[in-house]
Amino acid sequence: MKPPRVHEEAALPMLLTVRRAVEVSGLSESEIYRRIRSGDIIRRKNGHSTFIETASLIAFIRNLPPG
């Protein structure tokens, strides 16, 4: 799946489950967790649930080199 376009970003919630972040970004689950560990993507916890800050995911994708 392709990364969201600008007009689609407004429809995304502030937080995404890891599964949803994989769906909207096209990144693998292991890549999402790798980027969380490196600090490229911000994670939030609510109890046992892990969420990804949508803004940090979008910023990470936008900073990837074109190609």
C-alpha cells in the first residue's frame, strides 16, 4: 500500500495501531518496530496496547529519499 497523500492524512487518527501503521505506510511490522527503537517513529503505550503517532510516521516517510 502506498503512503497516504496529503488529503488522506486528515482522515487518519492521531494514533495508529502497529497493524494500521503497516497498512497505511507499506512498511513491514519489523521495520516499524526497528524505527521505533531508533527513535524515527514515536510510540505511545496505553496499557498493553502500542500505538504509533501518525504525525511521526508521516514525517518519517516524507524524509525518506526519493527513488
